Amino acid sequence: MTAVKGLGHVGIYVRDLERMVKFYRDLLGMRITKQNWRAGVVFLSADPASADHEIALFRGVWRRLTICASFIDDWSAKVCGSTRW
């Protein structure tokens, strides 16, 4: 079985962007690295010095999850996918 060695990012469409930003920022301690409230997008990182973002929040009603993952240690093999439900 192939194991995920790390995640590049997870993008989530949310109905209440402000509430979800508060959750990730205030409860989980992530930091906002980029934001455009007018466009409805906020990027957050647990460690901005090493990763631009791990979470991308998009204002919207679509129910979609986007994930980029690496299956080996050096990130030379990367898989990105998107699913809707």
C-alpha cells in the first residue's frame, strides 16, 4: 500500500467564509497568508515560513474538496484531485 507522506494543500468551498476563517485561525492557530475578501478566498498556513498555505478557503455553495498529496519523500511524484458530491 502506498502511504501519503505529506499534503500540499486542501481547498474547501464554504458557505460562511468568515466563520471558517475564525475556526482555522482562532481555534487551530493557523495564520492567514493571503486573503481577498472581495473575491471570497483566504489562504492559511500552520507554518508560513515553510508552506505558503495548507488550507485554501473559498466562499461558495459548491461542495468540493481539492487535495494535493505526495506519495514519496522528495515530492517528485505528486497527485492532485478534486471531487464533488
